[in-house]
Amino acid sequence: MQKYLFAAMVLIWSSGSVVADETFYIIYDSTMKGCTIVTSEPTDMERYKVLGKYKSNVEAEKAIALLKEC
């Protein structure tokens, strides 16, 4: 029983660390003429311009309010 409990704790801990490593990007969409916060870097670099890379959504939200392009 203790083995299963330990295994479950390891799985929960490891899945929590994956979520913590998420990166947030502020991108400018040249077609829509606006900014968005996303969790993956865009592949279409002609349409999107990456304006910043942040470790948390809160940091990205604070930064997007200060960007002139947005």
C-alpha cells in the first residue's frame, strides 16, 4: 500500500513541476492589429511578432499594458 501511495505522490509532484515551467509570450498580430498573450511561440513569423517572453501570466499582463504596440 505504501508503494502505491509513494508512486501517486511522485506522479503528482512531477506533473506540478511541468505546469510551473510554462512560458508566456506576448505576440502582436499584424492582421488583427492587436496583442495577445499565448503559451506557445508562433510559427507564422510574417503575421506574428513576439514582443516578449515571460515566466508567468501575471508578468505578461503587466508588460502588455506598457507596450506601445498594444
